[in-house]
Amino acid sequence: MPTTSSDSQTASTRRTIAVLGNPNVGKTTLFNRIAGIRAKTSNFPGTTQEARVAHVELNASPDDPIESILIDLPGIYSLDLDLSESKICADVLAGTAAPVGEEAHTPDALLVVIDATNLMRNLTIVGESIAKRLPTVVAVNMIDAARRRGIYIDAAKFAECLGCSVVLCSARTGEGVDELTAALSHAKIPDRSAPTDQSGIERWSEDVYALVSMPTEHLADDTLTDRLDRAFTHPVLGMLSFVAIMTGLFWMIFKLASYPMDWIDLWFGAVGSWAGSLIPPGAIHDLMVDGVIAGVGGTVIFLPQICLLFFLLALLEGSGYLARAAFVIDRALRPFGLSGHAFVPLLSSHACAIPGIMAARAIPDKRDRLATILVAPFMSCTARIPVYVLLTTILFPYRPLYQALAFTMCYALGIFAGLFTSLLFRRTILRGKSRPMALELPSYRLPDLKSALLLTFDRGMVFLKKAGTLILAISIVLWWLGAYPHSGPTDAAIELRAQAEALVDPEQAETLLAQADSLDTRNAAANSFLGRIGGTFQPMFAPLGYDRQLTVGVLASFAAREVFVSTMAVQVAGSDDVEDDTVLESIANATNDDGSRIFTYATSWSLLFFYVLASLCLPTLVVTAKEAGGWKWATLQLGWMSLLAYTSALAAYQFIIAAGGS
């Protein structure tokens, strides 16, 4: 049984191993194969560059475990490039930088991961690594794919050329991984050296490649790969392929995720009922059931969509397709000041802007990264869907085609607003020439299922930790604002209850009691702190057609968009059961204090524009401040999106009114 660090190892025997390699060589997949779920996600101080860190035991022998810290460094082509990720890697190897939570010191060993199918290209980073004079092991990954292509690599001669251990392995299948961990336990400083100048390294790479790699047979042109590349990178076919694949991806997300989302909803409903039956009525009961449990449920219910999105993206990336998609999208985004690097963050933002903004860490250019972060919330996330469903149903009752077209318009409008914002910002506050996107098209391969699952698990945990706790706190605050101060029963409700007591028919009595409860709930909502805040700010939203109750719904949404429908249900129907068709019908037909309809045609269009464009999510603003480097960017994001949403909603409302719409 392996021993733990607390009873057999001391700080002096703990070894730090830096994992270095080019992009798309399977470095992170190999890291995950060794570390599993023991890895955690961190950052390098003062940067948005992400680091994966794992504390593992590498066995020099079955009875000799060595506690080690693996640090998965950013993928780079050279340590000498003028890029932030190259500087981070160089600083880590020099002992002047480390991920947050780790001590900065020179690594005890260096694991260089290279691609067996593209050996020549990878030898530059190998030569630069050897020059660092650190104990080094070279992992020649994807050896299974190399064999299928008829490529033979002489590991013994390779090790002789480099003067360090060389292990042939496959992160996807696990071949050679045990041999690799054993080699890391005995890593030594290479007893050979490589040139330090670039031209010398290029000649050295050619000489090494000629000695260690050769085809075992004549390699025919990979016509299938060539044909796929011509299709996936074609200006027209590539875009059509992208649309088809992304349509299928989102169909799977919304179709498959609906089942676990329903289960989660039922489970939290059961937990709320169980907790409610145990806790006596009162403030603690309401806090736990309506604040804590409902707040956690409101967060976790979106987790299946987010996890499924990252899982499918990981499979697409592992297959080699995402690089082709980024190449195609780069052409479309360049005129708006974005690059193909923004593709995955903006795509992820359609599930939730928070992981999308966090994914922007991988964008090397600072201006591109900031522009992507600022426009990511314009992408219609899943939290907006209940609002879109409600409003499109009100606008086009019993006309599913028109509802679908309006729904599609919401997504298109968000994308257009994001592109317009990027163009505006890149020509003003983020003015500057974008860095050309250096893109390598990796080989097509079967994606690694285990690696995709580990990435999904990691991203899901990051979402829960960074968003879930904040949304929980917001939910509790919203509950308190909506629950206090308590209001007594209204005279109308008292009269209805008296009438119910006098009735013999229990069904009629139950109907009157339900009406009385609804009146009291609406009265409590109107006189709560949240209701009073809505009354104070209502004049500001009056030009958009919003009454006091709609204003309350909009203000509550600034904390989290998904609370709009439930807030309106409480305001106008006296119930937060938004799954009840009668409640939704009550919302659609609700009237304000003067008896006129709340959701008129003009008001509904105004709300639709507002919810597409407004930054109605406090957790997103918090993550923007963290990832962009300060609250000034989050404030800019909030101000600009609010201005754009308000003016667009105002224009829509006033135009429809002027055109005679009701």
C-alpha cells in the first residue's frame, strides 16, 4: 500500500516536474493520464494563463513511491518567442515563477512531450529544453498513430543523441505510461548538449531526425486527410460544415441535458419539501427552503448543459476538428477585431458566459482577450432561455413557427451586438494591431474519452466553485429583499377566507382560499423591500413600457437572469411554480394597478430586446473583473451593455407604439 507524504516524505524529497511541449502534442492528455482527478486548475500570478497542477506519487519501484508535483505548462513552440506563454514557461524553468499556491523554485525534473507523427517540428523545443541543463525525460507521444502511418522511431538511438531518457508512449491508450513514470523517478541531466542559436538548433534537429526516425515502408499521400482538410478549411464548405456541426452540438446539448436537468429539478424539489417538513414555519424555514436550497438548485440545474458542452468540445478538439473550425472562423472574425482564438470562448458562452470568459485565458494577444471577455455576455446563454420562451409565447401564441423565428432572432441579435461591440472597442479603447493567429492543424485522431471526462469534471467543478457560491449568496439576498418586511393579510383576502369557511362545497372553498393566498402573496411582494425598490425605479423604465411589477423583475434579473420568470410569477400570480401552465397563463394575462395588461405587444418586444442585450448577471461581472484585470472592465461591460439594451428596448417600444401597435 503506498504511503502518504505526511508519514514517509519530507518537503526536501518532494519533486517538482514541469511538463513542457508544443501545442497539440497530447501533453495535457498525458498529464491527465498520470494525474487523473487529482489535478487542480490554477493560474500563474498576475496573469490569466491557466496551469494544471497535480500532486502524485511516481514509483521508482513498487516499494519506493516519490511524491511529485506535476505542472502542466502552456503549449509553446519555442521558449524564446515574444509571447506571454513562452515567458511563463521560461520563468518556471528558471525558478522565478510558479502557479498560485506553489513555491517558485527550479524544477527538479523536466518532462518534454513531443508528437511521434511530427517529430521534426518538435525537436526545436527539445533542443531548447536540453540547453536548460535540468534532469530531463522526453516522452514521444502518439506512438500508436506513428506506427499506423509506418513511422519507426529508434528510442535507444534517440536517447543516445539527447543524452537523456526517451520513452515511446501513447497517452490515449496508456502504452508506455508506467515506463515513463519510472523514468521520471530517475531523470538525469542530459550528458549531451544542443546548439543555443536558432540556426544551429535547426541543423541539429535535422541531424537528430535523420538518425532516429525512418519510415518502415513507402508512405502514400494521406488523401482522406487532404480531402477533409480541403473541405473543413474551404471558405464556403468549411463554414457550412461548421454550421452543421455546431447545430448538431447544440441540439445534443439541449436534448440530452434536459433529462438530468429535470432530475436535478425534481431532486431539489424533494429536498426542499423534506427540509420544509422538518423545520418549523418561520424565518429559518423560509431561509433554508426558499433561499439556500432554491439558490443551490437554481445554479446546479444548469450544470448538465455546461458539462455536456465542454465534453463535446473536448471530443471535437481531440479529434482535430476544432483547429480547422478556428481557421475558418478566424476569417469571419478578423474584420471585427477578433481572431479565431475567440471561437471556443464565444461558443462556450452560449451555455454560460462564465466558463466562456474563463476560456479566453488561452487567447495570447491581450487586446483580443479583453475584447472577447467584454463581448462574451452578448452570446445568449441558457439562463436567458426561460425568458425567451415566455416572451415569444406571449408574442406569438399557438404559432410555433413564429416563436422559433423570434427565438433564432434573439441569438442572431446577440451575436451581431457582440461583433459590433468588438469592432467599436478595437477601434477605440483597444486600438492596436492584432497578433496573427499561428495555427497548426493537428492530425485527425480518435479523441481520448478519459481525458474529455477529466476536463469536463474539472470545468464543472470550477463553475460550481466560482459561480455557484456567488449565485447562492445572491439568491439568499434576493429572498430576503422579497420576503421582508412581512405584510399582514389584505382585507380582500380576509373576506375571501370568510366566504370559503361558509361554503359547503370543498372545491369552491379551495378555489377561494387559493385566490386569498394569491392576493396576500402579491401584496407581500409589492410591499417588500424588492417591491419598494421597484416602485422607486419604475419611472426610469416607464419609457420602455414597464410598470412596477416588470421593473421588479428586471432589477432582480441584474443578480441572475434566470430569476425573472419566477419573480414575475410571484409578482403577478402569487406563486413561483413556473412549471404550472396556469401560472404562466396568469403571467401572460397579468394586469397592472390600473387594470391594463402588463405584457402588451410593444412591451413584450421591448423586454425581448432588453434581455438579449443587457448584462443581467452579477456573477459574470465578478468573473469579468477577475479575468480582465480589474473592476474598470466589468464596469465598462455593465455600462455599455445596459446602455445598448435600454436604447434598443426604448426604440423597439416607441416604434411599435408609433406604428399603432398595442
